[in-house]
Amino acid sequence: MSENYKNPIKLGLIINPIAGMGGKTGLKGSDGSNTLKIALSLGAKRESANRAEQALLPLKFLSKKYSLITCSGEMGQESCNSLGLKTDFIISIGTKDTTRIDTINAVKIMVQKKVSLILFSGGDGTACDVYNAVQDKTPILGIPAGVKMHSSVFGTSPNAVGSIISRIILNQSDQFPISSAEIMDLDEDMRRCDQIRTKLIGYATIPSDKFLIQNPKSYVPLNDEDSIEGIGEYLEKQLNNEATYIVGPGRTTQNFLERIGISGTLLGVDVLKGLKLIGRDVNYRQLDLLSRDGLLYIISGIIGGQGFLFGRGNQQNTAEIIRRVQRKNIIVVASAQKIFELPQQCILIDTGNKELDNELAGYLKVQTHKNFTFIIKVEVA
């Protein structure tokens, strides 16, 4: 017998259909119409809806315990229909090619409708648009679907968001614990020029959960330079001229490339054959072609403050490519300080492929200096 609730929790849902399309294609973001055209020409797929549907899946089993307001078409209604979720109000979006203005207008309507929580699927750009419209009037929660997610308003994964939503619905109270979270944005034009420029936009209200919501990204402190140099020296000595190395983004890996006389990228993925650069700032298609034969390695850092190894800023490493490399050939590098500052003392994996995430879980060795390693737990986000 189903239960009827007089005042079910009212949720708002917004999906940015183009979020994340610049990830695998190596474009370091999806902002701008020209970037979208380039991403589509490189074979990018619209993955934001899939991430949203993964987060919304628990709602299939919680019918009549919530009401849902969303947007028409790709911005929400299509995903709800795909899951068989009942929607109580549809915000009409006039055009198929949606813009940030559609997001802002939708948020304002949701605030007027007095939703308890606004869910959005996207990245930092979407988070900024949602925040600019809502300020601190209504709690928000991001389903991580972008390329760059420096803000701390996102769940660690779509599944984590699903867990948070389920808990709120089952408690049947608008008075769930809340906290403030940074909204950060990264200048994508500067990022494409291999420069980092972040800006604090403001502080949003989010459901409080120190385990299922990601921390803001932190940057390498200057006193880590000795550790970074030591890691670079270690990697240089490990190079095999017959092997192919997929080198991920970050200052630690960039320092290693500089040591061996290679001009790599700070924020992209580069490919080496021994000491020779064979691919600079590659997208997933180029990486696929360069990693089909011989002995393969991935050299990757982790995101400071968050702990992500895969799934944030290095989506060029698709599930197929990671499997091709094999777990034993993933070389993880990070300073000891970065490891010690991780809030959960573990590395997180969010490749978008659940089977692969589970295969990668366990324990990995992290090279923290020339002669020092650290064994750390790897968990599915």
C-alpha cells in the first residue's frame, strides 16, 4: 500500500545539456557557442543528461514522497520521461539551443514556486548561473557533469547526489542541515592558454554532507616545490624508451616534462614515447590512436583538496583507454602534503563507468618524492 504525503518535498531540476562536452575533446570547458561547435565536430556526446539520470534513479522508488519541477526538453523533461518520473510543473524553454539565460530564468521560477532544493547538472559555469539567480534564497546541489568543477556545491558523483536527495526526501522535512559552499569559476579562455585564473563568485547554500559533497579545489603550496622536484627526478629515471606515457594535467607533471626538455601543457594531456613528445594537449580521439600498441603507462596527479584521480579535468582518459593501460601501469604522483590534506584520506574515482570505477578501487601507491611512496585507499566517488 502506497503512502500519501500531504506536503511532499518540492524539488527543482535543471540540466545543462552541453555541460562536459569539452572534456574528452580536450577543450578544457564547454562555455561559448564556438567551443560547442568544435566539441561536436570532434565527436563529443551530450553526457550531462546521463549523469543527471544516474543521480535521479532513486526517485523512481520514492514516488508520491516528492514533487518535481523541471524544464522542457533536454533541460530536464526528457530525462524525467526516460526514467518514468512524474513532473508536477514544466518550465517552457522556447528554443532547442538553450543558453545560460534559460538556466537563470528557470531558477527564478523555481524560487517563486518555493522549491526546497534546486538540483542542477553541469559544471562551474552552470553553478555560477544558478547561484547568480538564486543567491542564498534556496539551497542548491550540483550533479557533477562539467569539465572543471572547482566549486564545492557538487556531489562527489551522481550516485552521491542520489543518496543525498533520497535522505532529504525520506526525512520529509524542508529543514534539512545546510552549510555554505564556495562558488568558483575558472576563466576558460585563460585555461585554454594554459593559465589558471579562478574567481570566487560567492557562497551558496547547500545540503550539509562532509562525505558526499566535494571540497573546493586547492592549489599546490609553494613549500611543495622540493617534493615536486623529487617526483620529477624519480619519473625521469623510470622512463622506458619503448613505452608510451600518457601524462595528465597539473604542475607536478608539468615540472617532470620540463626536466626532460619537453614543452608540455599545464592543463591538458600530453603523450610521450620514451623521451619524445608524440602528442601535445590531445583529445580523446588522438589519445586513442596514440595508445593502441606496446607498453602503456598513465602518469597522473590528483586534484588538491578533492582527491580525484580520474573524472575531473582529464576526461580524455576514457574508460577504454584506462583499461588498455591496466591498473598496474597507472603511476600516481602527489606531494605528501597534498595527500595529508585530503579530507577523507583517500583517492576518488569518477570515470563515468561504474564497472571500471569498481575495478580501480582498492589501494594504490603514490610517489610523493624521489625516494618516498605512500599507499592510499582508492574509493568510488
